[in-house]
Amino acid sequence: MNDQSLLNFYLHMREKEAYQWNLSPASLYLELETREFLTKHFNVFNGMKALNIGIGVGEWDDYIGYLLNDAGSLTSIDIDSDICDIFEYRQKKEGHPNASAVICEDFLTCELSQDHYDLVTMIGSALQETGEYRKGLQKISEVLKPNAQFMYMDFDRYHKKEDLFELLTELKFELMHIEEYNRFSNVSFYCMKIKKEGIL
């Protein structure tokens, strides 16, 4: 990884199709509501350990890192080595004050510590891209500490929220809060705050 690769990454974000979406009201609305949901419904505390599944361009991970700065740490996992390499390099070059610990593996099969994280987040198309809806949620349940929390954001076109409701009890999850966002019909989505049940 080098500066030329990083420049290519920045320029790719300015390609016609990507740039039009990135500047659109619908894209800004999605980012605003998703970030606000996290800050409104999840509390940061000292020693907090968070995990985000699916890095993409990395802006969500950047944001979580800033929220946790001086309090907690973030681990970011993605199966795509190019995404992981450019994200890690970019955060270093930009001087992110609380950079992610990056894991380049398949979340579904990697060896993560059980009951390790206080917060797991998964947003956008991340779950859709795994192709394993139930298995992905099961793995999230396993890596969360008892009574820890999971922020899940998804698009209606990928997974109906009712599909998740059916799995909550089975996977030892409790739905704490849900908000639906339909201002732009082409990006209808929802955010959920979900808690892993504690040990009885």
C-alpha cells in the first residue's frame, strides 16, 4: 500500500456515479439518521470494546472511532483485503486519533473471542453480502458479552425487519428500539438497537 493507492481511492469516490450518490440528499439523509441513531441510543463508557462488521469505504468506522476516542477501542473486520489495506493505510495517513484494529477475514468463519464485545454494529449491505442471514446473526450473538448491544441497520429491499423478529428469541436477543426511515423511497431502511440476553 502506498500514497498512489490512496490517491486512487480518493479519486474513485469522485467517479461520476459514486459522486452523484455521495452528494445526494438521500445519501446524506441515510448517513445522518444512522449516525444519530447510534449516538442517541448507545452510551459510550470507559474500556468499551466495539466491533464493526463490513468496512466499505470506512467512514462509519471512522465515526465510531471518534465516538470512542479516549474511552474505548474499535475492531473493524472485512473479507476484502484491498478494502482492509486501504482503510488501515488511510486512517494512518489521515492521523485518525483512535484508529481501528483491522481484521481481514470472513466474519462468519474467523476465530473471534466469545463474549468479547460490548457493542457490535452492522450496517447497509454487510449482512446481505455474507449471504448467510441467520448464521451472521448467530455469530454476532456469540461475540457479544451478556447484556451487550448490537446496532443493526438494513434496507427494506435486502431484509424485511419481520425476518429478524422471528430470530430474536432463538438467538437470545431482545429488541430494545427500532426506527424506520422512509423519506426517500429508494433508500427505505431501519435501525435497531438489540440487546443480547444476560446469563441466568
